[in-house]
Amino acid sequence: MMGDMTQVGSLMAAVMFVWAIFRQLFPDEFQRDVRKYVNKVVSYVYPYVEITFHEYQPDSWFERSKAFVSIERYLSTNSSNRAKRLKANVVKDCESVVLSMDDYEEVTDEFRGIKIWWTSSKSIPKQQALFSYRGKAIAVKTRQRKLYTNNKSENWSGYRRTMWSHIIFEHPSTFDTLAMDPKKKKEILDDLMMFSKSKDYYKKVGKSWKRGYLLYGPPGTGKSSMIAAMANLLEYDIYDLELTSVKDNTDLRKLLIDTSSKSIIVIEDIDCSLDLTGQRKEKKEESKEEEKDPVKKAEEEKGKKNKGSEVTLSGLLNFIDGLWSACGSERLIVFTTNFVEKLDPALIRRGRMDKHIELSYCCFETFKVLAKNYLDLESHDLFSIISRLLEETKMTPADVAENLMPKSFEENAESCLNKLIQSLENAKEEARLKAVEDARIKAEEEAAKKIEENGEKVQESDAKLGDEEGKKTDKHTDVKENGVITA
């Protein structure tokens, strides 16, 4: 018995020695071929089929596999009685914990007479050089563009934790479907195409190959659709930056470094993201009494510690055009806002936001694009009425598009146009009534202000009259003290 064990041990040692020499001397390509043929030979005597379900999609660390989630739910009810090691998770709105298989655990199951072994494991994927297997031109041509969003700063460390998460970008918006004035559309198109082909020019003038765009206008005017159309035109990735998830200026800089070239960095509704508009103003409005108040000072210090983000206006300005902004190239930075007047002038000056694009209410040229997209109409008898109403009424392209979209199979192009006309007339009447109401309120406020001013003047005149009478009374009052009369 001992002799057999010795022989087995010697054989295993010899196999391990040969395998080590094999890995050292033979190239990876040859090793892959050998493993391929070995697996084929083993498959003739190995009666089992192995199926691997990855938790996350191969092309996205942001979206969990639906198959994996379904299997996890199935095993949570079957594995708890058979597995030795379990993971406990607390699910929202659930009073009890949910048990599932721990990593490197195995359970046996049977399905329609077939024996199945479920094994849970984890692996950290190795970083592979894509361009060592295919040409750079092919990779760029066939790559799938992605939409990124930044993770919270405190979640950047750990297994499978990155600064950015992404999904495949599949937005259908293009400049052909974008509803806006054709002249303005052509101007933006020319500007974008000129930028994408100006690498040598930017190098010649000594500027980083990047450009800033400020999109401003009321909600529903197509700012997000414009960004998607830009990305589809230039075939760029999009990085949707959520400033409230960024801890401080240092983390903001790290996010910038981790972005790729050929990308659009977007900060939507920047006037609402953080209080960046007033950070340059000194606290001159605070009185000396407030500064001396220890209770208020302690509350302010506590608020500073508890606030989620410490990104400052200065840090954001450096992010846009500071020294670190030169890392990478062929990059667009896009801000959107509903209220451009709220933004600090330093944030949107030329050189940071190079091109300002106003996306306003729907005009007739914009309507014609929408009519073509939604109803396949280039002209109609009702267009003249709609043109007149659009000049008299403010309505966003989103509202116009909603009226043009058929809601049932019975609706046709003419009924949709009539529906839009009715909505425009209603909006016009609402605007008229609102103007009348605003004028009435303003008149009442002015009348109340005049009454208040007149009342103050009457009080002042009464006070002056009282003072004068008091002085006269003092002059004519005689007081007799110790036989001496004093005036």
C-alpha cells in the first residue's frame, strides 16, 4: 500500500515538473492550442456539461444579468437547507433576511430527473489589451459607445468597484430628428464637425483639444436630445457627471483623469447640482452680532461636516480648463441649465463655455421639423393657423410633439393638428388670464404701497405738528420757585 502511494506521489511530482517546464518554455499560443485539444479529448470521457452564468453583463458592470438574478432567487429557497455556507442579505421592505449561497459553495439539485450541481464562485477579470488582438481602426469602428455615470466617492474601493459605471448608449436622437431652427442647426453641425477635425489646429495655437457648450432654455426644449445627437454625430461616449456624488475637488479631478478621449462630459442642470453661484461672494451680508453668536457658528460648522459634497466653484473651474483638463483630447464639456442668469459669469465665460446655445420655445420652423418627424407632413392647410398661434403663444417643442403624436389608431394627421391648435388656443387664453391676474395683483400692490406711503407722511406731519405745539407750550409756561418766576 505504501509503495503504491509512493508511486502516485512520484507520478504527480513528475507531472507538475513537466507542466512547469511546459509553461516556461512554450509560448502562450502553443499552450492554448494544447489546452484546446486536451479539452476535446477529456470531453469524450467527461460526461458533464458546464454552463457559466456571469453576475454582470460582459459589456457592462452596471447592469446585472437577469439570468443570474433568477438563479439566485431560485437557489435562495433551495440552497438554504443544503449548503453549509450562506450569505445573508437584508432586502428593502422585508422583515426577514434573505439567504443565498456563499462564494465557493456547492449544492446538488435535481430537475426533471437530471442531476445538477450549482457552484458559486467569483473571479477578478484581468485587464486585457484589446488592441493586441485586433487593429485599432477595427476596434474604433466596431466599438459600442457607452453612457457613463459616476459612482459615489465612498464606493470607489473594493472588488469590482470603479469610479464610473456604464451601460450601452442607444439613444436614437440625431440632428435629422432634432426639432430646431434649420439655420441654428447647421451652425451647430458645422461647429462640431470643425472641432472634430481640428487636432493639428488646436496644437498649433497651443490649446487643449476640447470645447465647451452651454445649453440653456426652459424645460422641454430639447437640451438632453441635443447632447444625444452630438454623441451620435461624433460617435463619442457620454460621461454624465453627478456633482452631488463627488466628495471634493480631488475626487472631481480623479474622475476627469479616468475619462477617455472622444467623449462628452455632461453636467445637467448645473444651477441645481450644487450651490456654485454664490461661493465667490464674501459673507458681507452677515451682521457682527451673527458672527459673534456661538450657537449659530456651531450649527454652521456642523452643517459643513454633514454636507454631502465639498466641490467648490474654484474646483469646477479648474476641472473645465485647468492644467488637469489637458489630460486626454477630443473632448466636449456640456453644461445645461434652465436659468443661465443664476450661473457665475466666470463659469460660462468664453474659453470655458465656448459656444452658448439657446434652446427656446417652439417656432414655426421647429414645428415643421416635428410635423415631418411625427406625421410625415411637409405642408397642410392648417399650418398657417399654427404659425400665427406659435407667434402669439409660448409652447415648448416637447408639448408640441406630445400633441402631434397619435394616441390611437383612429387619429390621423389632421386630427393631431386640430388637437395642437386647440392646445395653443388654450395656452393663449391661459396666458391672457394670467397677464390680467398679474396686472391686478401689481395694481393692488402699488395701491397698498401708496396708502402705506401716505400714512407714513401723515404720521410724520402729525409728529412735526406735535413737536411744534410742545415747543410753544414750553415757551409760555411759567414756574414759580421760592418767589422767583422762571420762564
